[in-house]
Amino acid sequence: MKTSELTAPRAHDAVLHDRERLNLTGVSDVIRADEQELVLATDLGRLTVEGRELRICRFSQGTGELEAEGQVDALQYAGSGDDRSFWERLFG
């Protein structure tokens, strides 16, 4: 098994500025994005951002950083990321 396959979850932070600018870390993928909803995969589960005139300004899958703008009405998490145990992730 390669060392690169044993990746630890990235830190996940969410900072909302005046309900208009959202900075996130720990984002692994953008599942869906439109003006009313962003659905994001994070290492801690799926994150849905609801609002109006939402747009992604910047996303780096390599670093897991995402910046979005628009009127943010709600942040909602679903799931808990990778539900496998440590040993299942380690030995596949």
C-alpha cells in the first residue's frame, strides 16, 4: 500500500462574513452549484449552502479551499464523511 493512499482528513473550517462571503477549507469536491444552492463534499460530510445569487469565486481541489459569494441563508451538513473505521480505511 502506498503512503499516498493513507490520507488523513483535512481540517475543515467555515467562516461566513456578513452572510455575503463564505470561506471554507476541507472541501474535496463541488457536487452541484447554482444560484440558490451549493452542494459540497467535505471530509466531514456533505455540506449544503442555501441562499440567493450564490457563486463560487475560487476553488482549489488540491488545497481544499473554496470561496463563495452571495446571500447565504443556511448551511446544513449531512452524513459524517467516510463512515468506514480506521482499520477499514487502512486495509481497504
